Amino acid sequence: MKVHAEISLLNIKDQNLNEIEFDKKVVTIKDLLYRLSETTKMTYLDQNGKIYPHFDISINGKFCPGVDTQLNDGDTVQIRIEMLGGG
């Protein structure tokens, strides 16, 4: 199974993450985020296994309901980092 990843504020083309291949048939958002963490050195999940609130994740342009959401071959997962500000 192959999944495409698009991460804002990170040039993933330099890290060969545009297309990620998995050897198993059932792949979840959690599986993808763990794989991305290994390469990007970013932590996407908190200690409870939930997506950190500053990440906005969608699958093929639609809202991702949670980390256990299953992906299909050829899906595109967009990960946007919400800019935090203060003032």
C-alpha cells in the first residue's frame, strides 16, 4: 500500500516522504504518523496517542476523525501545522 504525505512548513520531497509504502494491508493515520516521526523527527502524537492540537490532518481534502482512521492505497494525507502566536 502506498500513501502520499503533504506536510506544510516542511519540504518532505528532500526526505523522500512524498510517497510512503507500507508492507501491511491495513494502515491507519497512527501508523503513518509514527513512520513520519522517524524521518522528520517531529512528534505528532501526545503521550495518550492523540494528535497534538497544533496539527490539522485531512485525508484527500476531508477532515480526519482520528488516529485509528484507516487509509486506502493512493490516499493523500495533508498535515498542516497551525501557527501559534502570542501577543
